[in-house]
Amino acid sequence: GQQVMQIPQYQHVQEGEDFTTYCNSSTTLSNIQWYKQRPGGHPVFLIQLVKSGEVKKQKRLTFQFGEAKKNSSLHITATQTTDVGTYFCAGPRYNFNKFYFGSGTKLNVKP
Amino acid sequence: DAGVIQSPRHEVTEMGQEVTLRCKPISGHNSLFWYRQTMMRGLELLIYFNNNVPIDDSGMPEDRFSAKMPNASFSTLKIQPSEPRDSAVYFCASSSQGGNEQFFGPGTRLTVL
């Protein structure tokens, strides 16, 4: 069945360094969503990408959807301690209603 | 809007007891999702409803788990009997329509002793 794989599992960076997490699917995705979960919190929606090759930016965050719509990435420029948390990608299976979440990338930022 | 509301926030029970988790989705949302999160298995979709109808419950672990949505503003997830391996954080989420962003509740942290 369709799987959404995410790497790396953990990332420790010094404040100010860049960070990237990658999401890969075994099948073509109709769209992909990204969520952030702070420690002890709940997942919070960040963005949805729909078009092949789409790139969206939110301040220091850059989201990209691959041309084949099988992979996606989230890049954070000049990380801050407020970026700490786990970043999940989520891709739909079979229909729009059912999303499968990747395993997440846990980001730790050292001040 | 208050967002997705879940209760209780924490639940500690003994093995064999029945556990009922509750969720109130955001008003106007017609899709509701139940997730379970553990360190080992990550975030797993258990079941989702569309317009109060269960669409896919293939993620429900076994017959001990059941979910209902009697109306558009309330859903329950029941575990009977509970087991220690059910210990996890259970999230409820809702969305306005298929494919849209999901709004998660604060979760219920369940501990089964």
C-alpha cells in the first residue's frame, strides 16, 4: 500500500543553521500537507501543496512539491529556538479525506 | 470558535476497564478523524467520519475499539476492555471538507496500568 516516508528522524542544529526534512511517497500524491507539533502539543497545519513542482514560502519556511508529486521538502532558513518541534508531512490515500502521516522529523535547536 | 474540544485531557485507568474519549469538532466541519500517537508507531489514523458516517475504520486496532458519531457535534472513541498497550495520546481532528487542513484537538493522554 501507499507509504509516506520521512527523513531524517531527528535533527539537532545550532540556532541560525538551516534545516531540511524530506517526505517521499511510493505512489503519486494528489496533494501533500505539512504540520508542526510542538513538544506536548498537537499537530498544527502549516501548508498544503497541490501542483507539481509547487514552491511556497512562509517567512523562513520554504515548502516544495516534487515534479512527479511523489516527494516534498520543508526547508527552514536560519533556525530559531521557536522552530523546535516535530514536522510531519501527510499525503492522501485513495481519496481526499484520508491522510497518512509520515513518521515525522524531530527538530531540536540549540541556542 | 473554540476549536476542536476533547475530553478528558488525561485518563488513567486499570487494565480491563472501559475507556470513553470524547470529541466535539469545529462547528460546520463535516469530516472527523480519530488518531493515536505513540513513540513506536507515530501518528496513526484509526477511523474517520464524513457527515457523521464512518467511512473507513481500517485503522482501528481490534474489536476492543469502537467509535460513534451520533450527530455533527459529538463523537466518541471507546476502548473495552482496555489494555496497557493502548496507552497513547489520542487526537481528534476535524476538517471542513475532504482534503482540507485538519484542525486537531489537544488530545487525550491515556495511561492503562
